Amino acid sequence: MYKNLLAACAAVFSVFSAQAQPGAASKPPLKVAVVHVAPVTEAGWVRQHEDARLALEKALGPRVQTRAVENVAEGADAERVIRDLAQQGYGLIFTPSFGYMEPTLKVARDHPEIKFESLTGYKTAANVAVANARYYEGRYLAGIAAGRMSRSGVAGYVAGFPIPEVLQGINAFTLGMRSVRPDALVKVVWLQTWFDPVREREAAITLLNQDVDLLAFHTASTAVMRAAQERGKLAIAYHSDMRHVAPEAQVLAVTHQWGDYYIARAKAVLDGQWQSQSLWGGVRQGMVRVGEFGPQVPQAVRQEVLARQADIAAGRLLPFAAFDKPVLDASGAVLIPARTMLSDEQILGMKVLVQGVQGGLPR
């Protein structure tokens, strides 16, 4: 009995003693902020990053305190918001938009104590890491499905800005279509904006009024999917699964998975292990995934797409590789010589469209 009493007293004493030690109290939570380029909606680019923030909260619990700021325009507004977050003591700030790159770097120079994650940017600093995904891998797989599902062999593509990431996606989609349907065409409409549901819908309708019977897009809302659903046509969802708004139209979804990355980078800060880096992940790393097939997609097409996804994950299939014939650009010049492939540097700096794309680059 006395032994038990002594043990209990010793345990209580050790607790009070530990609390009295300098630094023994629990650390304050890491404040993490995410800046969104558009409103948080039911699906899309921003939705995926908001889901990643929520996954971070769930995974790390009281160790983190997170906040999202939505609908922040690229440029001066972005710098103001990022700087304000830095001054409020946020120790880790995610800025997931290409146009946030320069504002992030500018604020980072003034706040070396803060860690920044410039997602889709390409310039690093001692306290700025960059990460992006090989979205074009998912686009190529979507192109295979589009080639199998389109009756006319003509797809429409609603695009935001002609940056390399978007060009990679259009080109990979076209090459995927042409891998199973050599005469396939892709018609592009440029919007020069990431998020404008009204104009996205107008562009989709314009394409569907032609001989297009399947749509893809690189914008941030569900407007293109809704237009396809209303017109009884097909569409490829991007960023998120969009079957809830286009249950009959959706062929499949190319989804972006950011949760694991957010969690890993926050853990690195908490553990004192964070370092600047440049990551370009893809299907193999689980950052890009194709699935969520619509009910109208035959099992044979599903199996073919998933098999090609496994090939990409294993390194057996490279979307920007030429085999017996060269890959030509839209002007007819050789883009990829036969039996060669583009380097990462060439893919990252992509400036042209491949043969089979109609619409050209905006001036």
C-alpha cells in the first residue's frame, strides 16, 4: 500500500517538476495559411487545395492552426495578402497559383524566418520551396478515353492562360487522343482568366455548337461540365471529381491530390527539418490520378486507361516521347524526333502546340 502511495506521489511530483522546467510547456501551434486564387467552390483547383488544408488540420490537430484566404487576385493584391499573413505570424504559407510566384519571393525576402510553399512556381529561395505536378500525365490518359468515347473525333478545350503548364496539358491530351485515333482534332478557346464561370460556359457552348462532342478544360469552375451535361455531351473533369454536377457527361476525372504534400511540409517545419526544394511529382507519386469514370464509359475503356496509368507510374509510358514517327508541332515542324523524348527542361519550357490542335496561341 505504501509503495503504491509513494509511486503516485512521485508521479505527481514529476509532472509538476516537468511543468516548472523552462521550455517544458507545449509549443504554440504552427500557424499555416493558404492563399486561394479564386473562391472556394464545390470542385476545382481551389477546392483541392482547400481539401489539402483541411486534411492538414485533421492530421496534425492541435499542432497547427490554419487559415485560408480566398479569391485573391494575382499581382499586387497577392503581395498585400501574403505580406499581411507574414506580419500576423504565420510560419508556413502556401501560395498555390503561378501568378503568386513573384509576390511570394518578394515577401519572403523581407521575412526570412517564415517558410513559403510556391505551388506551380519555379523560382526557389532559402525560405521558398516550389512544387508542381505532372498534370500532363493525367491529360494524356484523359485523351485516350476521349479518343475512344468521341464519335466525331473532335474535342473542345477551354483554356485559361498560355503558360507552359496549360500547353503541356493541351498537347498531352491531343497526343493521347491521337494515340488511339490518329485523325483526332482538339479545338481550343482561350479565356485569359482562370475563373469566370460565365465566360467558361460561353466558351463551352461555342465549341459544342461546332462539331465538338467532348470537352476538356483548364479553368477553375464547374461551368464546362455543367454545359456538357445540359447539352447531352461528354466532358473530362479536371482538378476534382465533378460527377455531382455532370453525372451523365463526365467521362472521367483528372484529380490533383495535395493533402499528403501539405501534411509532410507542415511536419517538416514542426520538426525543424524543412528545407527549400523543387518537386515535380506526378502519377507515380500519387499527386495526379485518373479515375471516377462516368456510367457511360465501357469497361474495356476503363481498363485500358487504368492500364496506361499503371504504365506511366512504372515509367513504361512517357506522354512526350516519339516512337517510330516524330511528333510535329502545329506548324508542321518536328517537336520530338523519332525514338526520342523531351527532357524535363523542354517540357517545363513548352511554348508551342502539337499537330492536331486548332485555335493557335493568343496574341
